[in-house]
Amino acid sequence: MAEQFLEKYLKAENKIQEILTAGSSDPSIKQKILNYIIEGVNQRDKYLAALQVYVCALSNQFVQTSDIKLNEIEKRLFSIIKKNKDDQEIVEQLSIVICKAYSLFIKDDEENINYKKQFPVFFQEFEVMIKQKELLLAALSILKQVIVNWPDFYTSYQDKIIESLQSGLSHTDKKTFTSAVKVALMIIQQQPIQQLRQFNPLIDPLVQKIYKNLSAFDTICMQYFEECIVSQSILFRKHYNFILEQLNKQLNDSSIDHKIFQSAIKSWLLLFDKQKSFIIQQHTSSSIKNIYSLIFSYLATDNINEELFSQAQEKKKSSIKLISLVNNPIFAKTQFALKQLRDLSKIMTLQEVKNYYIEIFVEFYQKSVPSFTYAAFIGFSTIGEYKITVQDLVEFSQLAVKKIKKGTIVEKFAVLNSISFMCDFLGAKFTNKFQTLIMKNGLIFSLQNSNSERALIYQTLTLFIGNLKNGIEIEDLKQIFEAVNKDLKEQDNESAKYYSLILIDLLIQKYNNEMKVYSDDLYNLIKKLKSENIDLNCLKYEVQANFIQNYSENKHFQNDVENLVNSAIQLKKIENLEGVEQYNYICNQINILFKITQALQQIKSINKKSEILVSASLIMLEKSIEYLIQKKQNQEEEEENPSDLDNNQDEIDLNAPRKIFQALKIIFEENDKAQNADKVLQLGLKVLSDLNDHLNLRDSVIDILPCLFKILKERKSENLQEGVYEMIKSLVNNMQAETDHGVVLDQLELIYKTLEQVGKCFDAETVKSIMIFLFEVCQNAVENIDQKTDISSKNTHKKSKDDDEDEDDEEDDDEEEEDDEEDENEEEIEQNKEELELVQAIGPIIELLYKTHTEEAYQCFDEIICERVLGLCDSEDENFKLVGYNIISNLISILGYEKLKDYIEEIFAYLTEGIEAQMYSLKQTSVYGLGLLCQIMPQQDFKQYKLYISEAIISCILHEPEGINLEEEEMDEELEEEFTLFIDNSISALAKLIKYQNFNDESGPFIDLLPIKMDEEEGLIAHEIFVDLILENKFSDEFNKEIKEAVLRIKESEFINDSILKKLNKILTLKQFK
């Protein structure tokens, strides 16, 4: 019945949209909607659709709330709910939609809502339903939706809600009591602890209902419970032992879904974490041992047996890799238990953990049952370095060696994995005794005396040796070599061969000198190794490449490089595979090529082999990119029904294509004559356009592009312009979605460096497009700032209103709100700073484009500069203004007078306005721009501006910081620097005015203010102008004394070059200055 009803409802939804859409043009739509609602209200099967129309019509203002009385709708709703009380889906859907309708009757700014007065029918019907057992489930479903929509509803109707929950929790019907549990948990989550005093009688039945009936609940309900413990743990702390008792009782209950049971354990552990001191005080410290006992016992329930191993291996027939405890669904329970033990170790003290770990380990070991031995060793591996003594480790080692030698496959698996896990944290605890016990007596002994588990022993040895701090004995290396020699020559166990190669790879890197004596023999053994297994073959070639890299002086290895590349890159094999198998094979080949490239770089032989390496790399790269693009298309087409490819994400190596780009970068940096740079560029651009969501791959492409651009520029390639443009377009698109501010700044810096490197290579249309791209990013940043400002303004208004209404709030609440507000303000300031940095980074790129593509960029001056840059100059925020002013001022010197003469009046207006700004950096940039106008404008055209510009510059020179007496007070260091730079630029501007516009009225102040103190570039300009003016006799003799003093000051200053010094010395020889 429910399915039929919901199906009709879904069909009716389309009709809703049709009616509301028609409403925009049909004047009689209001009556049609009313008719539809009235008709639907009177027909049970149409009711939900009619109610939905009602809600949509109200929210879209097609009808008013007065057109149909809400109580009529409510009465009909409860009538249908009662008749369909057993169809929970109908009840849930009706509850959701009626709550939407209720919401439309509550104004946004309404506070302290009197629900009982607004919705009287609801209260009447609800009170009736909670008293009737057969209607209680429906009542709880409605209550759930009401609580979701209006958390404050609880406080105004506590008694009846608690009454309904008490009835629900005592109910024997599973649906009813689980619904009551969910509603109760939602209330606990939402309400502050002081509002839950009357709720206390419900806690006992609530916890009992959950932990006595775990099989009845779903993961959502358990998630609610976890969140309740996090927020309101004090309510549950007295139930700690009861929960433990129930968990132990149900430990082996197969009817409970393991995820539910794990959630139940996790909630219990959270409770301990939150209420640790209370629990220990009430239940003694034995409660800590109980925690570990339970989790170790849970580990023992993970049904690990020989049959499981054989089944798992059967499923992986094509693979020689070992079954892993990590990220393997077979060991879901083990992974959960290990995580809980590791998390526990973080909150326990040394003594709390150590004693119980050892005690439980021995207790479980002595049971002599494989599942308990498994739990003992796997659990013990989480103890952590600082909680275990050397003596404990020795005792552990002695027991571990016994199981390595004589245990079952499950026990050996547990012991070896335990050792592997412990290798990650033992560090300095790798004492000689421990090393001897585990490695010599355990692992190496087993290699010499056992034909089973050899792969696992090799894997453990690799991890163990990788973590050794004390080195390895020559005798141990010899025994390992003998075992590997035997496996590579004789054994049919390809898994053992695979893991023996991984061990050898580690040894030649970590013990390079000690392994040299075996290197030739091992290399030849590995070279002769034949297998049909892809993983083993690929590893074989990787290890060979590492031999070449680690023993670069071995000519035999060096001479084998070409054979190695040809053998490794088997093109026929690639063509015989398809889909994911082909891709995975290619990834393996890519890893080999990467290793070989690194090896050749080490022995400085890339130039000799670059042709074959690039050719092979291109084949691998092209095919891997094709596959990834196809995979992406499949995913987009089958979003709702994922393909097999999507289900095998763990089999897809997205890192391999990235390595090829890294290898190609090495090749082209070592040999800029290497061929096919154009093809590599095209494949890189394909990644940027079609695989831009593969971030690491995209970053590797971006990393190699500057190197390719440099080569292509030298070769005058036609692909250069397209390549740079596509890279910039891709980077800008990424910036708009990128959340990491640092990444965006790095990408803008990359754009700048690339444009600087390639120089002029674009036509006018491309230059325009690039600048528009950049300003889109810039505009987003400015809009973000404006939006935050608006929100901040609204919040301030709201807070003001709240403050007026809540004068009686407690002081600690006020302080908390102030702290939150302060944090929010700090966060907003940081965000604003980031947005500003982004806009500041764009300015130099715009200037660079005008410098390198002057004619092309000038064609879009109106659209880019007048519309966008001057838009920044008009910003309310002086920091943003500064970015625009910097661009304008720098373009004056880049473009010159002829190109700017039609815009001079507007530029002049902005610059004279800028010197009135509050910020010294903005003043500095403005006066710098005025100085450049003095420099570029012909004297005839300058006349109309001369008076205004000279007055503006002089006013800057004579400016004193507002509110500060420089003779009596010291300025803030940062402010002083900004002020000094402003004055320096003002002096330099006056120098340009005197030189280029023959302005001698203010020579005295100019001479007295020299030398320039901080701005090196303007200092050299101003000092050069000054000495030239002296030598040209531009100053009156009345200033001779001041001139000589200024000359001596400049001579002692930082900002002089050989030309200025030579002129200064010449001046001092002149008669009037002797």
C-alpha cells in the first residue's frame, strides 16, 4: 500500500511543477491551485500531492495562508495518519510535508513561538495519539519531524514529549521502541544540559533499550548515540559497567551486525574518555583492564583461520601479493580493534597501559587457541614505544620466536604482522638482544628451515631491517643472500621471489657497501628471472634499475641500460591487454621507466639514452592518459550506476602518469636537445583540459611546462603560444575552485615566471583573454570581501538587537559570545588578508604583459585598464585601491606619453586624489605616478597641469604625520618605513619636475631633503638628476653652501653608483664648492 501511495505522490510532483510554472502567465491559476488542493484533501490517494501543492503554492506566494485554513488541512492529515498508522512511509512523508507547511506560518524573526496557540489541532491530536498504543509509532514519527524543524519545541511541551517517549521505550514493538530511542537521542543532542533535568528518568530505559537490543538498531541510531555521549556524557557515566556487561554478553552474537557492535564499543570508549576520572573513582582502576580485555576479546572473534587464508588466496589467484591486514575488508574487525587500541593509548598514562597490556597478552597467549594467540600478538603491537620496556620486548620476542618456528599459519601471520606493526614505533628499543632474537633466531632461521610463509617472512624482514638502528651483521647478510639465491633459482613460490626482491632492493640501498660483494651475482640472478606474472616482472626491472643507480661505477650494469629499457617496455604485451589490466601494466612500466631515468641521472648518462627514454615514455603517457580520460567519461555517464571501474578504485594507480612527467622533466633538464618536446607539451595540455581534477597529475604537468617552454622558445616552436595560453587558462580555472590560498599564490607566481621566461609570444586577442582571466579571479576576491563586509554589517545589527533584548543573560555566556566573536573577527581578517594578497599578485602579471606585449596589450587598454584597473582604484578599501594605483603608475613609464595622452586627464585626477589618502603606501604610489608624468610629458602639454602637480608634490614633501610630533615622538617602525618611502618618492618626483619641466621655484627644499633614505631605485634617479643639474648650472649661486653639504651627504649614502660618484667628485673640484 505504501509503495502505491508514494508512487502516485511522485507522479503528482510533476503536476505540481506544471501548475506552478503555468501560474506565471495564467491569471486564473490561483483558483486552479485551490481546486486542486480541495480535491486532493478529499481523496486519500491524492492527499500527499495536494499537501505538497499547498506548501509550494504558499512558499511561492501563489495563494495566501488565509485562502485555506490550516486547521482544515491538519484535521485531514491526522485522519489519514490514523487510518494508515501501520504504513510508516506514509506517516513519515505526511509528517515532513506538514512540517514544511507549519514553517510557512512561523515568521523568520519570530521568537518564543507559542506552538500550542498557533497549531491547536496538532496538540489535540498528538495528545490523543500518544495515549493509544496502536497510534504511538505514528505519533513518534510526527514528533521526530517536529524536533528536527524546531528544537525549541521541546522546552514548550516537555511533559507530553517525555510521556510519549516513556511509552515508546517501554513498548515491545521493535519499530516503536527504536523510533522512541531516535527521538530521545535527537533531543539530548539538541538541548543544553540544564534543559534535560526532567529527562533523567528516561536515561536508564534508553541505555538498556539500546544495549540489550543492539540487533534492532541501525548505524544512524548508533551515530546519534555517539554524538550524545560526546556532547552530554555526564548523563550516561553511571551506565559504564552496565554497557560493558552487555557488550561482553553479546560479544559472540552473530545476529548483531558487526558495524553496529563496533559503534556500540566506540560509544562505550567515548564515554570512558569523557568521564575517565569519575569512572575510575567509582569502579576502581580495574575498569581500565576491562577495556583492554574487551577489545582483545573482540579481536579474537575475528574468525581468522586457515580456511579463510586459502579462500582469500583463491580470490587473488592472479596476484602474488600477500593478504594485508591494512585496508582489507576481510580483517574489518581487526582494523577497528587496532584503531581503538591506538586511540586508547593516547589517553592513558604509562602505568595504566603497560601492566594490563602485558597481563592480557600473557593471559591470551596461554589459552593456546590460534584465535586468542592472534588477538594477543596483534593487540600487543599497539602498545607504543614509550609504554614498553626492553625486558618486556625480550619476553615478547621469546614467545614470538616459538610461534614463528612452530605455530599454525594463523599464529605465524599474527606474529609476523605484529612485528611489522611494532617496527614503525620501536625506534631505540631495537637492542642487540631483541635484534638477535627476532631476526637471527626467528626470521632468518625460518628462511633456512621452512618452505611455507617464506613471502611473509621476507616481508617482515624487510620492515624489520628497514627500522634497524644498529646495522646488520655480515653473517646475517650472507644467510639472507643464500636464502634469496635459493628462492630465485629453485623455488616455484613466486610470492616468495617477489618479497625477496623487495628485501634485496632495501639492502642494496641501506647496506650498499656490504652488499657490493653479492651485487654481480644478484643482478645476474634477477636478470635471468622469468615469470608470466606482471607484478614480479615489473619489480624485477625496478630492482635492476636500482642496481644501476646504487652501483654507478659498475660498467656491466651501465652497459645493460638499453637492454633493460627494451625488455621492460614490452609493447606487444601492452597491445594484448585492455581496460584496467592494460592501465595497471602501463603503470608498472612507468614506475620502471622512472627508476631507470633516476639511475641514468645518477650516473650522468641521460644524454646518451634520452631518445629511447622519451620515446618509451610518450607511449606509456599517451595510453595512460587515454585510459584516465575514458574512465572519467564512464564515471560521468554512470554517476547513479557506477561501473566496474569505479568499484576497483584501489586497483588504479593515479600516481604513475605523474611519475612519467617527472621523468621527462629530468630528461629535458639534463638534455635540452632531446626530441619530442612538442608532443610532451600536447599531452600535458590534454591533462590540463581533460583531467584537471587529478590534482597531483596536473601539478606535475605544471611543473614540467616552464622547462618545455624554454626549449620550445629556443626552437621557435609554433606550439609555444598555445601551450602557455592553455596552461594559464587551466591555472585560472583551478584558482576559482581552489581552497588553499598558498596554492593559488604559487600558481600566480608560476604564471608570472612563465610569461617572464617566454617573453613576447601572443597576439592581441590572446593577451586580452589572459588579462580577463586574471581579473575574473581578482573580481571574485573583491566580491568576497564585499560579501563578508555585508554579512559583518548585518551581524553587527543583529547583535545590537539581541543585546537590547537579552540584558539579563549570565556574564559567562556574554564572555563566551565575545570570545566566539573575536575568533570570527580574526578569521575574517585572515581571509581578507588572503584575498588582498591574491589581488596584489595579479598586478605584476598585468604590468609584465604590457611590458612584453606593449602594442598587443594597448589594444585592450579601455576594457582592461579603464574598466577593471580603475575599478580597483575606486574601491572603498585603500588596500585594493593601492593595487590599481600601482598598475596605473607603472604603466605610465611602460607606455609613455603618446599612448597615454588621451587618458592623461583621468590619470592625473586619480593620482592627485591618491595623495590625499590615509595610507602612506597609496600616497607614495600616487606621488611616484605624478613624478613619472613630469618625466614623460612634453613641456607644452604639461603647462595646464604644472601648477596643480607642483603644488601636489610640494604638499607631499612638507607633509607631517597626523597626530605625531616628529621632534618629540617616535613613530611605529612599520609606519615610519612607509612614511619615509613616501617622502623619498616625493623628493624624487620633485627632482623630475625640476629637470624635465624646468621648475626651479622649490630648489631649496629639494636640496635640503637629500639624500634619499630608503628607496634605492628612486634614490639613484634623484641623486643622478641632482648632480646633473649642478653640472648644468641649473641652481642659483645662493644655494652653493646647501649644495655642497647635500653632495657630501649623498657621497656617504647607500644609493650611489660609479657614474654618480664620479660626478660628485667632479663637483667637489669646482671652484665654488672648494
